[in-house]
Amino acid sequence: MSIKIGKFGFVNNFLPYYWLEHNGVRVIEASPKELAGMFERREIDFAPVPSSYYIKNIDKLRSYEFCIAARNSVLSVVVVSNGKTLDDDNGRIAVTNQTVTSLNLLKIILHECGMRNGVTPVNASKASELLKHGTYALVIGDEAIKARAAYSVVMDLGEKWRELTGYPMVFGISASQKEKDMSEVNKAVMESVEWGKKNVDVVVAEAGKKFGMPVEFLHEYFKLLTYRLGAKEKRGLELFGEKCHEYGLL
């Protein structure tokens, strides 16, 4: 049976998987929440899983070096509004139901900052739909990038996490079931990451065509993301887990 590899179906996974897919490796893509479900059903052998899923199931999983993290601003996990700032009132924040990790991160930030905004999960991903249900909207992935051009960004969750903790925010970490050793797959993905970083102009040009995004933005975006789970990323992930448990989010 061939190994089934998954990835987040967002532009943030385009660079790390570009070389791999360009060389004929088939990769299954889905939203983070969908990917966690596929992983749970054992439909995928290796994939970046959302950090909340990993922390909740850590005893059943084997983790690897590949991750999706931001050392500061992430640009694609943001709270937007039609002009209000979060200091204006305690208006509700509508949150896309595509995410658990970003929802938990938002709740941690609200707790840590003493903010009293209510949170409403909504079955929608676009900012325009979410803002029908709240004064603010938490948007993720490519929809967040699109929302930046149309709405006011009132919080970048990667930036806020760094401000509060001093550590990167890990949004996804590569994993397999504990009984499966996917080290060779992780090695291939990390080689693809390195190829992408060395040939970023090629990757950005292709990503710009596929996603309809300006190459200038994509250059900035890929510089802000980190795909290697180093010591600081590990500590950031541990802190996120500690805060999730502290606030009863898992």
C-alpha cells in the first residue's frame, strides 16, 4: 500500500510541498480541521495536523521536524472588522468553524489580555459571511489573506502570541500514528522545504498564478513562516498546550 501524505489546502503549504509534488508525489489536501478528521480515520499516514489535535492526542502520535509556524506575524490568522478596533467595545467575534487551533489561540489571547469579547463559531469561511454574525471575524488561511485587502485587521494572532509569550506560534505539526515511522517521508518533505527556500522566486511565481496573489506579498509571507520545529518552536508549542489545559480548551 502506498503511503498517503496530506497537507493543509492553503497557500502556506505551497512552498514546502512544491518540489515534492513537482516530482510526481501525490499529496492529499484539506482544511486543517478536515485533515485532522482524515488522520483520525487513518485515511492519511503523514500530515501536518493542527496543534490542538496534536496536543489532545499526543500519546497516540509520533511527531516530526516539519511544522507550520510563525515566529511573529503570520498574516493568515487574523481578526478583521469593518473599521472598529477590539478596544472599541466587547462585540462578538465570529469564528470560522474550519479551525480549532486558531479558535483556542484566540480564546487564550482574550483570557490573557482580560478581554471580554464573546466568540461565536459559524459555518462559514469568508469574512463577509462571518461579519454577519459578529462585530469582528476570525479568518484563517487564504480567506484571511483576501480579507486583509477588504477589511481592517484588528489582530494578527501570530504577532499577539509572540508579544504575550516571546515564542513562535506553531499552527500545525507533522505527525503519524505512533506505530508508524514516517521519518523518511519527513526527510523528503524537509528536502522539499529547503528546495523551496532556495528557489523561492520559482515557487512564488507559481503560487501567484495558482492563488491569484501578488508575488510581492507572497515573498513577504513565505519569509514570515517557518517550517522547521526548532527549540523555540517546541517551547511555543508546549506553552500553547499548557494554556489550552489551563483554560479548559481541550
